[in-house]
Amino acid sequence: MGFIDSIKNFWKKQSNQSQQLIKDIPVFKKKNRTPLSIEYKIQINASELTSSQDLINQITENMIRHNQIKRNYAGKREEDLRNYNEKVYKYESYSTKYVKLIPNEIGRLDVYINSIFLGKLPKNYTSNTIHYLQSTVITAFAFVKGGPYKYFNPKTQTVVQEADPFDISIYIQFS
């Protein structure tokens, strides 16, 4: 038996053992198949946490710079906009999962996005949020809102580019 045949035989033997192992372990039967339920959730905009547009712009620029996908205008081309009747924002699919809630000394929660302090969570969310932070799993995301956008103008039959001020949508969910 040659060297190549030995490797093929070894590979076949290992492959068969792996397949048998997969068949023998009932992974899904042992897991609890019920999904986590949402206990509490918050959706809030950065403009509700700070009045500083410069701070919102700074965080937005940071999110844009560190976004891995870089899918401008949600992947739509200008010809796609002819059949689309809404504004399509350049950075609408840009997001980050680096949203942190940090308790501070006065019993409130500080909100950080990409390690940049945004502001304090409003008081009406604080007590529930602190309770669920201690007893559940948190999932948090922030999405870019506003900024440059394009839309199709049916009167002029052209694609128009304009801009709105940036904002950030923050989603916090406890399961």
C-alpha cells in the first residue's frame, strides 16, 4: 500500500468514526428547545439621551468607521431606487453591538456606545432596567439613523441626494 492509499484509508476511517459519533449523540433531544422569552425591552433614540448633536455625530462617525459590512444605501443601486418610494439612507444598515449600561453613583445607568459616553438612561426606564440587568440576559444594539439619503423624484425622473441630521436608535432587550 502506497503513501497516498494510507492517507485515504486513514481519512476514510476518521470520517466514518466522526459520522458514527454524530449519530450516537442526540444533541437536540438533550437541549431545552423552548426559546428565551423577552422579559423587558427598550427602544430609545440617542437624541433622547443627549442634546448634543456633536456627540451624536461623533458616535455615528465611530460606528461608520468600525462597521465591517460597509453596505451603503442598504445595497440598493440608483436604478433600484426608481421602484422604491421611500428615502434610502446611506448608513441605515450600519450598527454596533457595543452598547453598555453602567450603573453610576446616583442610582442611574450611563449609556455607552462603542465606549463613548452618550448620556444617562431616563429615570422612567431605570428601575426596571436595573432589576432585569441583575436577573436576565441582555442583548443590545445601536443603529445609525439619518444622514445622507437618496430618493427617486418622479416629477424630475431623477435620483435626488439630500441629508438629515444623524441620530442613533438603541435597542435593549432582556430575556
